[in-house]
Amino acid sequence: MLSPRTPSSVFVARRRALAERSPTPALLAAGLPPARQYRANTYPFRAKSHFLYLVGEHIPGAALLVTRDRQILFVEPEADGDALWHGPRPSFEELRAAHAVDEVRALADVDAVLRDLGAPVATLPTEDARSAAWLSARLVRVIPASSGDKLEAGSPDEALAEAMIGLRLRHDEAAIEQLRAAGQASARAHLAGMRATRPGGTEAEVAGVMIGSLRREGFEDAYGPIVTIHGEVLHNEHHHGTLAAGDLLLADVGGETPEGFAGDITRTWPVSGTFSPTQRAIYDVVLAAQRAAVAKVRPGVRYREVHETAKRIIVEGLCHLGIFRGEPSGLLERGAAAIFFPHGIGHLIGLDVHDMEDLGDRAGYAPGRTRSKAFGDCYLRLDRDLEPGMAVTIEPGFYQVPAILRDARYVGAVGDDLRRDVLARYADVRGIRIEDDVLCTDGEPEVLTSLVPKDASEVEAAMRS
Amino acid sequence: MLSPRTPSSVFVARRRALAERSPTPALLAAGLPPARQYRANTYPFRAKSHFLYLVGEHIPGAALLVTRDRQILFVEPEADGDALWHGPRPSFEELRAAHAVDEVRALADVDAVLRDLGAPVATLPTEDARSAAWLSARLVRVIPASSGDKLEAGSPDEALAEAMIGLRLRHDEAAIEQLRAAGQASARAHLAGMRATRPGGTEAEVAGVMIGSLRREGFEDAYGPIVTIHGEVLHNEHHHGTLAAGDLLLADVGGETPEGFAGDITRTWPVSGTFSPTQRAIYDVVLAAQRAAVAKVRPGVRYREVHETAKRIIVEGLCHLGIFRGEPSGLLERGAAAIFFPHGIGHLIGLDVHDMEDLGDRAGYAPGRTRSKAFGDCYLRLDRDLEPGMAVTIEPGFYQVPAILRDARYVGAVGDDLRRDVLARYADVRGIRIEDDVLCTDGEPEVLTSLVPKDASEVEAAMRS
């Protein structure tokens, strides 16, 4: 296991900090593994992130109660026969010591404990229907199995959500160690993928090598891996394609530490081992945008500015190549960037690859800020002023998406200043994205995923290594 | 992709056969991918097996209506912007042609179509809460998100379940091709795992190589992979252990074809590359039981007899080694087999690794047969008379489970005839299981997973290869 283990004192500190920030006690459910087909064949269990943040272990069905003066972990007690199938389980006392909580109790005791508290208890929404039903019964009110941006204004749940965001936005040292481990394991997976790429091979082959690399180190996927020669299909989780020498392969693959922290890397490399001149020209535009955006990750910088920086450099680069005609500033105003870069520059990363997206835009958008209505910008998931301890992805791209390029709603304002005759020369560039995970510090940004090269020549060298 | 593609004519034939066997029309949901954390980060989508049996493709949210004269596939229509993120999607007409259904319609049309039918419509239970809610709304009755052994006697749903079991119990030629592909890919994963095993390595390393092998060929896991030096913990899906030279590694890993059919193989190999004499002695007992049980897979043989055969050979073998004292027949009557082999000899395999377990024991147990109350035998998942086209696993084992060996409920009846002094010499055998997937044919059983060796010397040779 190459991932560090967070000491229990860190979880104690996080739970205390939460108790101080939340006006009411909080009950958080770990969740249950969903069935794949029938009940006994489940997907791998992954506890909910708020629970993981405070406990650090995937305990199916467990719940944590945090009050100002007590931290109680509720678990399913060992049933008769459990030891037979699952081996010996730690006793409540062993669990109490390992997690440094005040008490470990049977799940069935929750109701009595809540009754004794006699105070309103807050919780956070969950996507897991069984957990939502369980929480609803415990708290005697409807906890919907749905997205958390619908929290009632002024409610204890909303206050708890804000308290949790206040903690998780700026990672503590232990969380940063986890993110480093996730970034490095993800980087090794990319190196393995680069080396396994060959003309005549398959997307599945490269994806298998990358997933295998993560699993060998004890990491799960942080999200559905994208490994595709059709980088222009942004949400492409199929691996059905065969690799031809002229293709670029786009891999967006990240691992998750055993404690649940995510890595998220995209690299794009030439199947042949060498970028064509046209591929390299566009690649270098995206890379310049990526480097400039990474350099902007500093305290006080508004993340939207990072996004705008990348857009500007992409449009300037495409002007330089002759794909756009005219002044970059005017082109940007007319929506030129989104034609080739139709998504946001990145997002928060932490225990979730889109950190705290279960709480809607509440985590990503500072109070008073809302999503832009403009195509492209409307997909920006983060618009806060950066602070030390925040971790974000930086992932500009260039894609030739037919559904954009033929739609006047997206290209109309740019008109003939999009020079399609020039663009036609770049037909061998369907999609490029370059993505790193970046920690905002007091000084220089720390790139958590720097183990894997991104300079075009270094990528080519890594493929040969 | 090394897995064959089932032609649409097969699905047409299956749908027609279902329509003939079900007294009412049937509406089956494909299901939706469950959220891992927040809604946009899901587990890989895997359609429900009944839907896959009739359609062969994982189409999230889709539903199939089968009536005597029409087969209609309902799908979510392309939303504005879909092409942007997901690439171009096939038109309804393309889908209709690809799946050879009579019509493809928008999901929103289901209610109108059902109204026009004017007849009761049957469905099958699902574990997916969102699908259950959707089906409940369509059929205007409660479809529980729960285990399917609770079907109301005499109901259309029960008749549909029986019709489906009637079809899926005996695999057609296309299903057998899928099972062969799953068996072979799973076997290659085991060979890769054997080669990757080394003292000082980790369970995760071997598991990663095996999972990577499956993914590289385009196969998913059919179930949570077990790769452990603690084979005596039967449900052990953690891969935290480090491999020492004296350990046996037990790997229960199987892949699933892109169309959803499962492979399920267990092999147990010595980390050092060579079985110790004690390990080999027990291994050979389990292997003899496995070979004898495989040989019994013939038409007309009751599966319980296959189970009894394995039990007998294990007890005879342990008598021979001196671990049991006395006559095997008397020991068997006193429950000796379950002390070391506490589970069933196997189960149906098909689209589910425990095929049709979503319908409870209805699929596994012939009408009038029920589970034994005896420890060990009570876990037998299948008690039908075998027929050509049935596929089953054959997976005897030997485990030293502390929770069994110290519990008078399990060992009391055998008393001192369990010779613990002799058993102590076999301390380096914690758990061994040997499992193949076997097709019942008109003649010799066909072992679908024979690519991976099981003879002890051949296993050792494979590790060196």
C-alpha cells in the first residue's frame, strides 16, 4: 500500500471542528453498497465522502453522530455466523480505540441516543435510497435521495452543509498527503498507459493497463475512466476502439486512495509515439493554456480568472495558427473559445473528484456568485477566490465537436473568422485535454500530478521508456 | 474484443419464446447506474440481466415491452446538447434495425402504449429503487425494490418469472458462446495472476494484474474479486495482505462479457511457486472432489448428488490423511464434511454469476424442493435435476475456519473423531478452493474454464511460465 494512513487524531480534530461550526448535532450515514444485479452481488462499497472525511474507513451501513461533547460511531453488530463468512471482526472497544471516538454502539441504539439528545439533528443529503430512508426514519422527516442544492434556507441541514464546506474547502495536511498519493498513483497509471499504447492495440487494452496499475497499488478508480481515440466525445466511457497510428489517445483516468481521496489526470498522446506537426501545434496551444492557468493558482485569484486565462491563450494560439482571424479580445467576446473549449477549466478536487458536488454549486460557487449563461462558461464548476489548501484541477482542451461546429448557436457570432479551410488541415486532432491536480499554497502552486510528463517531447520519450 | 457478438435474431427468438410462455405482456426495465457519491459520478452501468437476455445491450433507463405480437424498445430520446457530450447517438430507426424490434419509442410513450394494450402487464422485481419507482408508476401498483422470492402466488409477475426461468435455465447456443468467452477470459486472468505472484508481493498486486487482464480484453468483473492469503475467510474482498513464501493464495475472480455473461473461477496456488507437502496433500483431496463432481454433471443427475459426491470424497480424503478417524459414511451423517467444506458445491451460472438469484430460490430449486436445514447443506444454491444446456459451477473447498472449529454446534457431533493433533500438522493450509464452470451436455460435461490448470504440478508450472 503506497498510500499513507491518516492518524485517528486528524479525524478527531475534524469532528471537533465540525461540531464547533454546526449549530446542531449532525448524523451522517456511510451508505450501503448498491446491488449490481441481485442483492448479494454489489458494486464495491465506497462510503459517502462526508462520512469518510470524519471517519476514514468504509464501514457499510455505519453512521456517525457528532455533537459538541460526544462523537459516537454506530455500526451493525456482528450477527451470528458473520465470523464464519467474514472472519473475526473488531470488537466495539477495538473500533472505539482505532477511530478515537467517544463510543461505538449498535445501529439499533441510534433512536434512543437521538431521543436523549432532545435537540434537532442535522444531516446531509445522500444519493443512496436506502440511506435516505434510514435517515428519514431516524430523524422523523423526509431526507430525499437527491441532489443537495435543494437544502432549505436557514435549516439545520443547510447550516451543516455550510460547516462541512467550510472545512473541506481548504485541505488539512493529512488530506493533502492523500491527494499527493492519489496524484502520484494516477500519474503512474498514465505512464503505464503511455507505454502500453501501440498501433493496432485497443482502447480497452490501454484502459486495462491503467486500471490494473491503480488496483495493483490498492487504489480504486475515482471515476469512470475515459480512454478514447475520440477525445471530442467528452463523456466517452466506452473502450471499444482500435488504435491507428495517426490517432491521438485521450486518457482521463484517476485513482482513489483507500481513504477515498481522488486523483484526476488527463493526458493525450500519439498512438504512433510521435505527434504529427498539426497535432503538436494544437497540443502546444493547449499546453500553453494549461501552464498559464496552473501558474494562476495563487491565493486571492478568482478561479473564473484562471478559466479566462486559459480561454484567452487558446484563442490567441488558434489565431496564431490561422484557425481564427482577427483580434483575440473581440473573438473572445463573440464566444470563440467555447467553440473548441466548451467546458470549464476545472473544479475542486478532494474526497470527490468534483469535490462536494453532492451539495450542488454551494461548494463551488462563492456566496452571491452564480453560473454564467454563456455557452462554455456555464459549465464552469468553480468560482471562488482561491485560498491556500484548496485543490483544483486545471484541464483546458481543444476538441472538434461536430455538434458544435455545425450549429449556428455556437459558431454564428464568429462567422467567417473561423477559417474552416485552415481548420481542415488539423483534421487529425479530434480532441486534446491536458489536466493536472493543483494545490493552492501560500507561494508557488504545487502540482500534485507532476510525475507524469506533459511536454510533447517528454510524452513521446515516456512512451518509448 | 475477444467476446462474440450475439446476432439480433437470437434476441428476437428469445423475446418470442418469452411472449409464448408468459400469459400476459411483460415490461422489463434496464435500470440506471447507481451514484457512487454524487449523481454524476456513477458506478459503471450494468443493465439488469432479464433485460440483457432479451436485448443484449446496456441502455441506461431503457425498457422493453414484449407482447404476443409486438416487441417495443423504449429509450430516452436524445436531449438537446447530448450530441455535444456523448457524441452522435443512433436514431430510433437505427436502434430498431440493430435490435430487430418492431418499434423503438420514447420512454415517455410507455403509458400511452400500456393504456392501448388494456391488459394486465407483468414485470420482474428489481433492486434498483429508481427503476422500481418508475415501474410502479407505469403499472400503477407497487413494484418493491427488493428480492424476487416474494412474488405473489398466481400473479402475472410470478408467471413471468417462471417463464423467464424456463428460458434462462437451459442456455441457447449464443449464451453458451458467451459463457465460453467469459470462462476463457477469466482463465487468462488467473494465468496472469499466477505469473504475477511472488513472496513479498501483495494481494492487491495480484488482484490488479487479474482485473487488468480482464479489462484489457474488454471484460468487466462479474463480481467482487477475492484474492487473499486468508482463503478461510470466505467473503473476503479486501486486498490488504502481503504475500509470504509459505502462504497459499486463493483467487476467486471472474469476468463478464460485454453482453453480460459471467465467468467464475477459483484457483489456489502457493506463493513460493511450490506447494508444501501438507498443502499438496489437502489440495489433492479438494481436487479429487472437484474432478469427481465435474464428472457427475450429466443429464438427469440431481445437483444435490453432485454436492454429496464432493462431500464424500473430501471426508474420505481427510480420513486417509488421518484428520478424521472412523468410517466416512458415519462421519458424513454426523456433519463432518461441513466442518471443512461449509458451503454448497456450486450454483447456476449465466447472465448472473449466481444465475437468477434475483428471483430467490425459485430458479435454483426445483418445485417442491427446499433448502436443507443442516449446516453446510443449507447453503446449497441449486437443487435441480441437470439438463443439457444448464451451466453450473463446481467449487469444493477446504477451510480451517476458527469460528467453525471452536464451535460445538458444528464440530460436536464428530467429537474426537476430528483428530486435532493431526490437523495441527496442516496449519499451512488455511483455505483452498478449486472452481470451474461446467456445461451440462448430452454427453461429457464441457468445462468452460479449462484454459487454466488445476492439477497441482501444472499450477506450479504455470506460475513459472
